[in-house]
Amino acid sequence: MPDLPTPKDAAEAALFSECWDAVLSYADLCTSGSAAANQLAREAFALGIREARAADDDPRHSAGRRSSRLPRIPLLLTAVRTTAAAWEFEGQGHKLDPDLRLWLNSEKAARYTGPPLLRPLALRGLRDMQEADAALLWLAEVEALPLHAVARRQGLDPMAAMEELNQVRGLFRDRCHRNHLDTPIDTDCRGYVRLLDAVTRSPVADTPDDLSRHLATCVECAEAAACLRLHGGGLPAALAGGVIGWGGLAYLERRRRAAEVRMGAGRPTTPDIGGMPLDAAASRARTVRNSLLVAAVVVSGLALAASLTPFGGKSDDSVLGGSPGDSTPVAGPGVPGLPSTLPTTSATSRGPAPATASGSASGSASGSAKPSGGATPTAKEKPDPEPQGTSSPTAGAGEGPQPSACSVRYELVNQWPAGFQATVTLTSTAPVDSWSVAWAFRDGQHVDQMWDAGFSQNGSRVIATSADYNKKVLAGGSLSFGFLASLQGGNSAPYDFTLNGAPCTGV
């Protein structure tokens, strides 16, 4: 299996991290297993990077002439398709998806490598644009990244990003219209060119019946209609299908889900460097909200203690012993707006951060209470008997059987001055329905991108969680994933590997 190319500098390393996830996502669609997906992604990534570097070193490029080529991500995705076609030709087609094999041997695939004037309109239109404009359009429409994130990556003013994107959309439409006029089409199609242009310009114009019937039978004109109609939400599908080809719509859906995870609860807890003010405001709002919840716990506990304390009695201990049961549900894990539960990071801590805040309040009260020797209160007990605020290794004993110990192999695949690539392989002695692998770095390394798993990082602790397609592991079976990470000095091997909280032994 070939190694990934070594980045030339930090900027290219960041670009590699951005592109690898997209390449692996499409390679997984094209293959019949995760091992084949990794192999296809590696070969295609190396091929695409070689092509991009060769174009950068072209003397015509340095002389100021614009080369007709795709932005980096769609360029690498077409390299996946090219590599898959090479596999089919070389007798490795059994590793590919059966539907892809049928497509590769059809006339549909020949359009992407045939005469330039007969290639899909979206592919030709994107090639005819400046690379920066084409990259902006692809990141916003196909990769489904938030506009402020796209603006940050492209070095645009966030306030003017929407206007810039609208201008790029119009530029893409203009390029597609010109390419449609240059396409060698028959007389019937030629008669509909101007009508198609006029209908697709207006968001309220109705499509005439004769044009509608023509679009239902003519592939080229239907593709042109999708590229020319900027309203209605069909542009991402036109781009993905026209540039990638087979699996374009499935890839589009995967990227949308990945974007939702990155911007939602599944986003790593550590904020990006140079984050937008919106992220900082959201962080401050969460801090204020959690502080109010903790204050509510304390106030409600004091109020309940005051209401239950009899005049002149000496039942302070019994009151203190009962109040935590009333206050802990206020800041429990089910409170809306609190961070979602993260996978277990060690054998001594569990549960989400909000539960820890609640547990500290209730745990301090219950820890100071003295045994009364009588029957404990039951009328106001918390329905869930699970203890809160504990941090001893036996705190998770009541959660059910823990997975058996596992063995782990950590492999440093490649390294450059500012980062490295590594793979992790674990073998479990017991069956696992869903896995979470955690470890700690010694030298401040930070994971930037991960494949075959989702991830989050808090300080030196990293948590990798299973994907939908590899979450089940049989007894004695193995799981593996890889990642790209940045470093600031040393690069010692990580330590303290756990599988679902159970420690792993090295091999």
C-alpha cells in the first residue's frame, strides 16, 4: 500500500488534512470494504497530488498563463475515479462496488475521458473558472461548509462572502451557458438553447410543455438545465454528478452529514485556531448557561433544606443527607443545551461535563452527611440510583459488563517537520457492538484529521469513535483507523490506550 505524499510545508500539510477526508469518503463509496477503501484512497491521493504539483511546476503557469484544471478536492476525487478504472483494467475489479464496475464499463464513464466538448457541462464549466473561484463554489455547494468557514479558508472578508459566492455562481452559470452553445448538439437541442437559458434565469418562470418533454429525454440538455438554474437547490447535485460521475449524489449526502457533525455536537471540543466570533459567542453562552444551572442547584438545595428543617430540632444531618437527591436532577445530563455525552476517556472518569458539575455539588453535600443509622428518605429520592460526583475506579461498576482487555499496535507511517501520519490497530478478545478508543499524547500532538473513525480531543487526551460501517467487532477481531496530526516538538508514541474504558496492552 503506497504511502501518502509528504507535504512540502505547513500550508500544504493543512491542505492535505482538508482533502484526505473527502478522498477517503468517496473511496469508501467506490469499494467493497474498508481495507480496499484505504488502498484506493492512498493510490488516488498520491496520483492527484503528483498531478497538482506537476501543474504548479509547469513553465506556462509561472509565466502567467492560467492552466485549465480543477480545484484540489475535485481534482483528487477524479483521481479516485481514474484509479478505480485502472483497478478494473488491471484485474482488481473485485475490490470495487459492483455498480461502479458496471458504470466503468458503460458509455457513461467514457464521457468523462472522451473528447472535451462531449464531457459533462459542470466539469467543463468548473475547469474554465479561476481556481480560487472554483474552489469557493465547490466548498460552499458540495462540501457544504458554512460560509464563514469557507471565507476563512479562502482568505475572504466574512461580511462580503455571500456576495462573492453569488458572483461566483453567476460566473459558473455563464461558463456553462457558453459551453452548452459550443457543444455539438443536434438541431432539436439547438432550438431549445435560448429558451432554456431564459427559463432557467427566472425563479418563477414555468417550463413550457415541449421543453419539459425534451428535458425528460435529452441527457445533455437536462444537465445544462441543472447547471443554469441557480435557484431551487439543484446546483450541488449538478456539480457533484457532473464532476465526480458515479456516486456523486451519495458523496454529496455524505459530505452534508459530515458538515453537520463538524458543526454540531460531534465537533471536536477544542476550537479551531482563528475561530470566528460566532464560535466564541456560543462558548460564552454555554459558560453562562452552565453557571446559572449550577447556581440553581445550590439555591434549590438551600431552599429545600430550609423548608424541611424543623424548628429547634437537631436534624441537620438528615436534611443534608436528603437534599442532594433533590438538587442533582436540576443539572443532570438531560438538561437541554448542555454538551452531549462524550465517550469515556479513562477508567476513572465517566459521564458528560454537566453531570460532573452537578455531581460536585451533590457529592460535597452527601460526602459531609453523617450516617443517621435510620431508614434513608425515599419520598424525595432521585429515581436514578446511580451515584453522582464519584471519581473512584469502581464508579462504573454498576454500568454493566466492561469489554475485555485488548491489544493495540500503534504505527507511525510518515512524518514531516510540522506533522505526521499514524495508524492504530486494536484486537479485542470479546465482541464489541460499538467502540470508543482513547489514548493520551506526551508531546502536545494534536489530531487534525481522522479516517474510519470520528474523533475529539481535549488537551492531550484523544477519543476515536466508531463509524457506522465498522462499529461491530467480533471476538478476536480487529479494528483500525488512521489520522493526520500536527506536532510542535517531539513525537513520542501515545500511551494509556483504552477500548470502551478497558485498558489495552501494547504489541
